[in-house]
Amino acid sequence: MFPADRLRDWTQEVFQKIGVSRDDAVLLTDSLIEANLRGVDTHGITRMLCVYVERIRKGVMSAKSNLVVVREKASTALIDCRNSIGQVGAARAMELAIEKARPPGVAFTAVSHSNHFGASAYWAMKALPQGMIGFSSTNAPAAAAPTGGSTAMFGTNPFAIAIPADRELPVVLDLATTVVARGRIVLHAKQNKPLEPGWAFDERGVPTTDPHTAMKGLLAPIGGYKGYGIMLAVDFLCGLLTGSNYGTHFPGFLADNMTEPTDVGSVFAAINVESFMDLPEFTAAVDKALQEIKTSTRAEGVKRIYIPGEIEFEMKADRLAHGIPIPEAVINDFVALGRELGIPFPQA
Amino acid sequence: MFPADRLRDWTQEVFQKIGVSRDDAVLLTDSLIEANLRGVDTHGITRMLCVYVERIRKGVMSAKSNLVVVREKASTALIDCRNSIGQVGAARAMELAIEKARPPGVAFTAVSHSNHFGASAYWAMKALPQGMIGFSSTNAPAAAAPTGGSTAMFGTNPFAIAIPADRELPVVLDLATTVVARGRIVLHAKQNKPLEPGWAFDERGVPTTDPHTAMKGLLAPIGGYKGYGIMLAVDFLCGLLTGSNYGTHFPGFLADNMTEPTDVGSVFAAINVESFMDLPEFTAAVDKALQEIKTSTRAEGVKRIYIPGEIEFEMKADRLAHGIPIPEAVINDFVALGRELGIPFPQA
């Protein structure tokens, strides 16, 4: 178990060492450590640090931030990230959305030519302390086919929605539009464990529960043709509307592509609650509704009904108290990276 | 087969006869006939006309429109519908969203204390001729439980997104957040046909494929806990943010409740494409992406890959040419209603 602060300090140093400015390193590190604290290790330093470092060192992603606001209106903005770190573009876009929604009102901002921005929830949640409802979404390289197709045309294309509460924890919904992530298929393949029906297709587009067949195949969208529609809408909003990559045009993602910029697009929105209702009245109503859901009759054998985001909040409290677990293989990678950069990884 | 125009004229007369103004009758009728033309008969006069008429005649829904804009900002508006016809509130809210997004920018509007607004797509599509991306959503009486629960806390809570194209048909996504509609369960029960896994739960919250058990049980959200999260977000945005009903607080819907107003809330958004990209550039990119999807490799045994909304556009062309089919039981209801009101139903 590693204390978050120790990992944070080390990660910031690593990013600065490879050319990232201090401010950007702080921001990027916070997005990754926060994902680890929330138990979303797929978006934490555990999976992302070495990949980001390699991308920056190979020049596939720019260490220096180079954002340009190319269109700006009272309630909208488009920021060209010019291959800056995804988190830097996302932070600026979400800040702008919040600023523009403050009068009060709503705002919708977008970034083009960007990179992986970490966990989507991190950006939507920025709206919460402002008394706003936050939204964020990004497109991603293709992993799922349109309904009836057998070519991967859509990424997991996640979106997040954050809704403020008063005494209750806020609602934080963050979901990929595929039933499961690719990592889940990989895990089942390693364990020779059949998939649940509806998770994946083989490479001809036929449903399969065999994890090895699914590895070469396609992820299934949530709700069949409904999820296909959502994926398509996310790809068109994030990719087409920003003039970034979309559909089959990605050169691959993260570790799979160390030669070309990813060129994803992302969108962000903020809805100022005061546009519609006084904030205390709204957050009290949210509290009441959340209590009603949490105390509603449980299904047989179920101990507890969770609100979206609740598991992550509890995980964060736990990991702040007891530290972040890091798999041994990842520790070895961190030790090697630290040695190479002259910034020793602080072992427990 | 009934020509749309003949059904339209008769329906308008029926609504006017029971106290709806001419303008509102034209609007309401268009929303219903358009649903029938698009093949969405669940939201056409085939299912809704007699229900709407009964609600108005019993005084559960107001024939007269009584909209009040209670909060209005540059990019937002909240309209209190005061139990007016849902379509009348939705039309005003979508018009306001489009007007506010014109400068260019984005806008987000909401209605409170409203009624069933017809098919969600109808409102999102209003944005298309304006060079905008449209969004609409509504909450609805509970039919699905939170993940792990066995009490219905969420409606089918549909949303629609419409994205303009140039030569291609626009993208029109309209989906309920349950895997299937209740009508599908009813149909399987009538035919004693097992449900597909993942469609429904029994009344204790346990998954079932028995249609009769499911009839007393719960609809499943798309993507399990993911769909639960989307339903919750729709309910909180449409219900809580507008101060309308939500969760378990609905008195029942449509035909199931002829004593109290439904009191649903709905939200609408318009994104002016020009805020981000010149419209012709965007619609050309949409055309290209749609072509890529439609011509991508098909899964085994699949004849064609459809874009969301495409089936409905083709259905509309067909029904404009050949008429709208109406089941015999519904024709009988129409004949009886027409006789009662002194507006004979125009048989083929």
C-alpha cells in the first residue's frame, strides 16, 4: 500500500523531468492519483503513467501545452489542443464551461486534437463545488461495431454526469458505452472463464461467450442497438464536431500506438442549477431522492443499493486512510522508470 | 391503410371538439401523426388519441394551455406547464432552446408540471433545419428498479439526439433506457414466448425470462448498473431540477391514472453547430462518417447496417405513400369516439 501523497510527489517529479511544466504536472498527476484513490485503477498511474511517459518521450504527445481557443461564444468554446496532454485541454475546457455557466446559464465546450484525458468523472465533478451539474465525454479508438456490423467503428466512448447533493454524496455517473471494458475480456481469457452472454462478439460479428474468441472480436454496446446509437452520438459530437479523429480513423491508442498523435475530441458541459431552481432547494431534493433510492426494497440476496459514484467515494476514503495498492509488476516498472530518470520510486 | 392527411384532419377536429385550441390541436396532432408515419405506433394516435381524449374530458389534463416562463436566462429557460398538454410545453421549450442557441451558442430549457410529450425524437428533430444538434428527454412513471433493488423507482426515461447531415438522412437517436418497453413483455406473455435473458426481473428483483412473471416484475435497464445510472440522471434532471414528480411519486401514467395530473418534467437542448464548425463542413463530415458506417463489413447473415433513425425515415416514406395501418380494435374505438363527438371517423 502506497500513501497517495508519496505517489503524487514522485509522479509530479517524473512528469517534470520529461519536460512537462510544473503546473501541468500537478494537474495531470492529480487526475491520475484521483482515479487510483477512487479505485479506477485503469485510469490511474497504475496503468497510465508509463504509457504517458513513453508517449511524451517518443514525441507522440507534446510535453508542452499549446492550447488555442479557436471559436468562442457566450455559452460555447472550442479549444484546439494541438496534441497537448489531454488533461490540460480538458481542465481548460471544463473551467471555461463553468465560467460561462456562472451568470447563471449553461455552457458547452469542446477540445479538438487532444489525447486521453483520464477518467471522465474527474471533469464532470469539477462542476459540483460550483453548484452546477457537470458533463464530460470523449471519443476513443474503435472497439465496437455498429449493430449488424463486424468492423470496429466506435470506441468505448465514455461519458460522465455529476449532480450535486447537500448532505448526501453527489451522484457521479461515469460509464463506457460498451457492456464491459476490454480488460474484463482479457481477465476472463487468462482464467479460461466464459463471458456472460451479451458482452462480446466474435470477429464475424456473431455473439460469443468464449473469451479467446472475443479477444479477436468486438465489444458489445450497452442495450444492443441503443448503445450503438449512443456511441455514434458521442463519436459525432466529440470527433466530428471538433474536427478530430473518429470512427476507424484512429491510429490506435495509448500503448498500441507509439507513432502518431491520437487526435481525440472531447466535450464538456456545465448546467448552473440556479438557472432552474435555488441551489439549496435542489440539493435538498436530491438528498431526499437519494435516500428514497438507497432505502428502497432490495432484491433477493442484495445487501445494499448503491448510488452511482458511491462505491468510488468509499474507496477514496479507504485508500486515503490505508494507501493505494500497486501490483508488483507495476511497482517493478516504476522502479525501473525511476532509476532511468534519476528519481527513485519511493518504495513502502 | 389510412392516408395520413385524413387521420390528421379528423384528429384535429376531435381535439378541438373537446376544448383544445386550433393551434394546439394542430401541434398535438402533428406530433402523434408523425409518430405513426415513422412507425412508432406506441406514440401515435393508435395508442395515444383515446387516452389523451379521456384525460382531457376527465379534467386530469388541461385542454387549455397555460404556460408560464418562471426563470429565463440567456441560455436557459424553465417553463411551468401547469398541466397543459405535454406537446404544447415541449414545443415552446424547444423553440426557446433553438432561439437562444441561434447567436450562435447552446441552450438548455426545461418544462415542469407537464404531461406525456409524445415521441422524444419529434422535439430533438426540430433543431435539424436550424443547423443545430437537438436533444430532448423526459422522465416517466416508475417501471424499473435501481441495480440491486426490487421497487420500481425509474421510468423508461427516454432521450433523443438529432444530428444534421447534408445529403444523408440525419442521425435521429431515440431510446428508452430500459432494454425493452413494457409492451414487448405483454406481447411475449400473450404468445407464451420466453423473454430474452436480460430483459426483465421478477417482483423480487431476480432476473427472469418468464413473460408472465416479468409482467408483475420490473423492466431491466440497458447495460445493467450503467442504464440504472442513466435513468437516475434523466429522472434527476427532468424531475428534480424542474420541481416535478420523480421516482415513486407518480400517480400512474396515461391510461393507468385518470384521477391526478402526471406532473412529469422534460428537458430540451440545442447546440448550434456554427459555435464549433461551419455548418457545411460539419454536415459533409457527418455524411462521410455515415457512409463509412453503412458500408462497413456486415456481421454474418446481416443484410444491411442501419443508422439510428433510418428505419423510421424509410417507414415514413412508405406510410406517406401507402397510408398508416390501424389495428381493427383501434378503428372500433375511433368509430365509437367519432360517433360520440359527432365527428364520424373517416373509414377507408
